[in-house]
Amino acid sequence: MPTLALIATGGTIAGAAASATDTSGYTAGALGADALLAAVPQLAEVAQIRAEQPFSLDSKDMGPAHWLTLGRRTQALLDDAGIDGIVVTHGTDTLEETAAFLQLTLAGTKPVVLTAAMRPATALSADGPMNLYAAACVAAHPDSAGRGTLVSFGDAIFPALGVRKCATHRLDAFAGATAGAIGRNDPVRYFAPPPATPRAFVALAPDRAELPRVDVLYVGAGTPPELIDLLLAHGARGLVLALPGNGSLPAAWDAPVARTVATGIPVVRASRVGLGAVNRKALDDRLGTLPAGELPASQARVALMLALATGTVATLDRLFDTP
């Protein structure tokens, strides 16, 4: 029987409310890892579980410092010969950012599987126990090796890059990039073999305490480009623009963006649309911007933070590739 590490970080999956019918007025991260395991005794049929809890948060409060702590601990467990795979429980709100960070920084072929829930653990028909069980099945399955960081949610398995939360209340709250899910649960089944080419990887210094600040700027109809200067004045070292359509940059933004890039501040074109890639255009060569590819703005931000931290902005487009 395989041995899995469970890293609990809080979230709705560990949430508690005063009433079993309350699915919104709850406290996230109220329950510990032991309570999560106790709710799913069937896990004993899947693997031996070693549980730990580095922090317990509502994931809206997750930040880069937490990513660094989680990444170091996850890598240590991946390097442990006694561990066959890892499950990370997380809140849904920022799961896509944490998933991207782990995918881009972890080394190894053992599966790392994130899961979460839309209903607190105290709710009628709570989805957390089944999601945790499914994630353990994914992490324990031999076909999960070599696929990097995965997200197991509901009946679907997604690669970390490109995944995004797409619904505020539905139980099937996550979607993948253009290719969608790469596998299903019950039982675990993948639609394709693991990627044949090595994935992009960022090696962070073990003692790194913070990541460079990168801000996401949502660009609506008529949004003034002067907001760029405001963010830079407050310490942003990189910008991700959540733009209309296929990363369409308003004409009024051309000169401010070109000026920003010329000062050494990288600017990434992402889309505010829920699905689809932002492809390279002639304006990228003209202005010096970078297209986000299949990554949503939230994950493009993570990739840019890592590129700035390691001085690899020149090859940043490698990190925007999805499996």
C-alpha cells in the first residue's frame, strides 16, 4: 500500500458553520487535518496517510510567503523515499495560484494533488470528503507519476497550469485550459500519457523569504492607463494586464505600456475572458510585451514573480506553456 503525505492548509474543505444547512456563513479552516481524515475512513483502503498542517487559512488570505513555506515542505516530502505522493487540501479562492506555484517550482516525478471543496465540512452533502478521497486515489495511482502538480476536483483531474475557478457556488467550480480535464475519477483514468517533454522549472533559493511584487490590472472599457504609474509608484516590479478578448490592448495604452517596458518593467498580456489562449501578436514585438498563452492572469502573475525572482524574464514564455 502506498504512503501519502497530506498537507492541510485550511479552506472551505475544513470549514465549519453553526447550521448544517448554511453553506455560506461558515468559518474556513476551522477543522484540522485529523478531522478531515476522520470523515473519510475509506482512505485506509487507498493508502497510509501521514498528515501535517503548516497553516490553516481561508485561501483568500494566502500569499507568496505561504507559497514559499508550502513549496519547501512539499519538496522535502517529495525527496523522502518513504512518501509516494502528496495531497494538499486548500481553499478554492486562490487554489489556482498555489497550484501554479507548485507546478513551476517543484522537482520530481511523484504526484502532487491539490483538492478543495465548495461546501464546508459541516454542511449537508458536503463535497469535501469525496474530493479528498478522490485526490488520494489520484495521488496513489501509478499513472499519475510524471504529470507534475494536479488538481482533483469533483469528477475531473486538471493539470495545474491553466486551471481556474469558474463558478462561485457550483460544485463543479473548476475548469482547465483549452484542452480541459486530462482525466477522470471513479476510477482514476487519464485521457493521454504524461507529457513527453520536460516541464518548465524554476529553481528558487532555499532561503528565499519573499517574491517580487507583481500586480494584475483589470482593463475595462475606458480604464485609464495612468493606473500603471500608480502601481509602479507603489512598488510593482512587473504587471499583468487582464485585457479584453485575446489580450486586446486599447490604443491609448500603447505608449504607456511601451514606456513601462523600456524602463525594465515586464508587462504580460493576459485575458479577462474565462477560457482561451492569448497568442503572440505583432504588438508584442513592437511594445515588448509578453503574451500569457493559456494561463489566466492569476497564474501569469505567479510565473512572472518567479521569473523576476530568478532573473529569467527573458525566457518567461517557457513558463506560460501548459501540458
